[in-house]
Amino acid sequence: MLKLLDRYARHLGDQDGQLVLCGVQPSLARLLQRSGIADRLGDGGIVPATPELLGGLEEAWVAARERTSRPPHQESDMR
């Protein structure tokens, strides 16, 4: 699975895209760090899990927008 994530992140990067993982549990985040994939994903590429269902989704959305230099989203953009 790690190889698949790494390959996909590399593929997206080759096309000027970026992968953002949302809802990542601490154990997986540590594994991504050790494997070097976290470095490939960069700042905001890993959004931790939260106690609320889909709690990290807003954070991931904001991070993705910032990484692509788009203006901040309006509430209606998420729908």
C-alpha cells in the first residue's frame, strides 16, 4: 500500500498535482514519516484524524486550496 501511495503521489506531482491524505491515524502518520512518503506529500499533505466524523475534511480542503494557490473557498464551494 505504501508503494502505491508513493507512486500515486509521484504521478500527481509529475502532473503538477498533489495528494492530500485526510483522517490519518497517528500510527499511519508515523509509518508515512519513516517511509519518506510524508516528505513527498509536503506540508499539509497529511491531515490527522479527529474525533468528529469527517472532522479533518475542512482542514484538508483548506490545505489543498493553499497548496494550489487558489483563493479561500466560500461555504458553497464544498457542496
